[in-house]
Amino acid sequence: MNNIYHFVDGKEFKGTSQRTSDVYNPATGEVTAKVYLASKKDLDEVIQNSLKASVGWANTPALQRARILFKFKELIEKNADELTKLIVSEHGKVYNDAQGSLTRGLEVVEFACGIPHLLKGEFTENVGKEVDSWSMRQPLGVCAGITPFNFPAMVPMWMFPISIACGNSFILKPSEKDPSCPLLLAKLFKEAGLPDGVFNVVNGDKEVVDGLLESKGVSAISFVGSTPIAKYIYENAAKNEKRVQALGGAKNHCVVMPDSDLDQAVNGLMGAAYGSAGERCMAQSVAVAVGNVGDQLVSKLKTQVEKLKVGPGMDNNSEMGPLVTKQHLEKVRGYVDIGEKEGAKLVVDGRNIKLQGYENGFYIGGCLFDHVTEDMTIYKEEIFGPVLSVVRVKDFDSAVKLINNHEYGNGVSIFTRDGDSARTFASKIQVGMVGVNIPIPVPMAFHSFGGWKRSLFGDQHMHGMEGVRFYTKLKTITSRWPSGLRTDPEFIMPTMK
């Protein structure tokens, strides 16, 4: 049995707590490791280490920070296979999907390598007579990230590379379900030359989360997870006077117009709904069939879902792996039960899938519902599993209204050949990330990721320039160097005449 500890101040840290949580191989259902969960006392020690490290790191020139990030990028590429296999072994997603998620995280590291340029301020000469004014962005101090199980590499890398590049130290609290990949990333960052204490990884549960929220030593919190927890993080971080970005849940729609390339739409939906077993905050879990396209869309989807190859993530033939835990498997099955009970038509039922040699794995096949209505539980709530619901509407305006009325506003897509429909949709839809003939509209690293409504709590999205702004505070200096006699005191608001 492998024991997994923390990574603090450049080395393995066991801490004082003896509490543990099981880590599973989802493909087999076996417990493969025990991860030690930190106590409040352990966390306090980590925060103090982070505070000490942040002083010297903030004073390190941005160019030197960038050189370490370039080396870190090189080490991630060199160790990509090992990192990918760790994701597969603890999360369960198929190898190619895990590899792709690592690449999307690596792209944020690449973006952060440009930090000397990204931190440049603005300068105005002679805002008043012989008075100059300029702005600069400076680090916050200690920042923290709380990340989910579904992307143990990508989501942490949305956070810590930019935060550290900006001159902060960073404490990562990854999911206790798949902690090994973040720990290896921390070790690689140290190997790249990052000073001890600048990046610390602390495994834990609610005790650590609350400790991060309450500590006066932590200046900012980044979070990705469910909406109820995102709201809790947002409220408590703000109450403790912290900067906070908290990304919550999603119910992403894919609008299929009658004029669309239907095969393209179906292929897009297959990958977006069933890739990573639906355990993505950007999964397309609702197909909105507009006009008379519904019957043909469902027929084509049914054929594809029934052919979906489900198996262990390391099997090259697998298109979809298991869910992360037995508890989550039962939750997803329960949603399918509720969908049937509430009157939706279950076109494809994946609940009873059995794989020879993997009978104890956490598998469910692809599920497809038709004639789902907006009052049904499976439409309203985030299932986070391979369950696609088809909702039929009469026209384009009804599709827009349906989506805008939903409490979530994370991602959305439309498949159409009509430019006017696409442009109107992109303009009018109340959702943070929009795809046009793109099934999963995740922005590149140099743009920013984030939803609207109850999919995001906080003012700023993640990575890109939004990330740079989040992890820095703006300072503006106004300066005059008098060359003659000192002027008399002024008791009015300066107007720079």
C-alpha cells in the first residue's frame, strides 16, 4: 500500500495528522494508496513557510521567474507520459483524454513564461505640469487553489503557474481522490529551480479548506467545483477579506439547428457528452433539437452511443473509462433512475454494463434520454456523468430562451450553417463561453475561462490576462520632482492644471 503525503518547503511533508483517505484505481475498484489529510496545525505551518518564501520570490525579477517556468515546461514535456499515466490510474479517463488535459495545462505554463511582458504597466508623461503618472502590478503574497478530481493536472495549472509567475507563493489543495499528479508537478517545479516554499501541495478535506478560507496569511483563493461549494468558498473567502474566484457547476447546452451538418453535430456531441465519462464542467449534457431535426438527431446519436467503447483508461481501444468512485457511480445511476421515473424516454441505457475482468470497476455505459423537459431533475441538475438529454424546441428563439432561463451559464454551443443565427446566438446567449460549430468551447490559455450566473462566483475568470489581474494588485504612482522653490500648501483636490 502506497502512502501519499504532502509537498512542503521543497520536500515530502508527513505532518502530524494520522487521518487518511483511500485512493482507488477506478478501472479495477482496488484501493491503491492512502493519502494523508492535513490538520489545521499542519496547514498553519505550511502558510508560515509560504509567507516567508513569498518575500524573496516577489523580489525576484520577472525574467528570472520566467526562466524557471521555461525549465518547468521542459520537464513537464519530458515527464508527460508518467504524468498522464498517474491521471489515468487515479481518475480513470482514457489515456488520450488525460494526455490532452495535460497539454491544456501546459499551455497555461507557456502563457506564464511571458510574464515579463504581461506585467508591464502603463506610463503617462505630464499628466500635469512636470507631473508623471504610471501604474504597476505587484504580487498579493500567498495565494491558494482548491481543485476538483476531474482534472488533476489541468485545473491546478490554470492557477499556480500564473500566480507564481506574478511573484506569489502558492498553496494547492488538490482533490484527495487523485493527488499523485499534482505532487509530481510540484516536484518537477522544484527540479526546475523554484525556491523552496514557493509552491506547496497540501492534501486535505474540509478542515484544510476552512483553514485556508480563515487564515489571514492567505490573500486569494481560487476554486473549481460544484456550485454549492463554490458559493460557500466565495462567501467565506469574502467574509475573511480575501480576493476570490470560485467556478461552480454547469449544465451545458448544444443547440442543433435544422440546417446544421448533422453528422458533425453528432460527432461533436459524442465527444463532448461522453468524453471523460461526462466528468467535465464543460461536458455537453443537453442537446437542444430545434424544429424538425429531433428524430434524425436522436436516431444518429442512438447508433453512436450503442457503439461507444467503454473500458480501462490504458486500453487503446477504450473511448470512455470508468467513473472516479463507486459513490459517484451510484449517484449517476440514481439520476438515470430519476429520469425514467419523471417520464423521459431512455433511448440508450448504460447502467448494466459489465466488463470481463473488471467487474469491480466503476463503469457505466453511455446513457441517452429523449423528450426531456425543463421541469425534470435530469435537465435542471448537473449529473457529471455520461448522460445526454435531448430537449426538443420549436424554433431558434425558444432555444435561446430555454438556455437563458437555466441557472447555470458555463458553456454552450450551436451547430448551424447560417451566419446570422450564429452571430445572434453568440450575442444574445447568457453564457460565459460560446462555441459555434465547436462542441467544447474551452478558451486557449491566452484567453480566459469562466462562466456566468451560478457557474462563477467572483469578478474574474481564470488564466489569460484575467488570471494576471486576479493574482496581482494595481498600484498607481503620481510623481513630481520640484526644481524651484517649494509651493505653498494646497487644500483642494489636485486637478493637475
